[in-house]
Amino acid sequence: MSSGRSARSCCTMVWMESLFIPGVVIGVVGIAVVAAAYPLFNAITKKERERLAPQILKLTEELSKGE
């Protein structure tokens, strides 16, 4: 078990110099994308609901009259 732990530590020590900063930058960009996605999703969903609501109500009324 200790050999696996030391292998991970070794990789961290070797790659830290060359990949640490790009990894942090990519992580921050990823966090920004995820943070922007939720409000964007809510805005798109709200617009689509407003666009589709009259059609849904019309179809619901038509189905209710049929019975």
C-alpha cells in the first residue's frame, strides 16, 4: 500500500512545477463556467416557459372540452 502512496507523491512532486499553474487556471475557468451556467439556464428556462405557456394552456383546454 505504501508504494501506491509514494507513486502518487512522486507524480505530484514531478508534475507540480510544470502543470500546477495551468491546472489552477483551468480549474478557475471551469468554476467560472459552472457559475455562469446556472443563471443562464434559469434565464433560458424562464423565457421558454413564457413562450410555451399559452400553447400548453390552449391544449389543456382543448383536451378538457373533449371529455
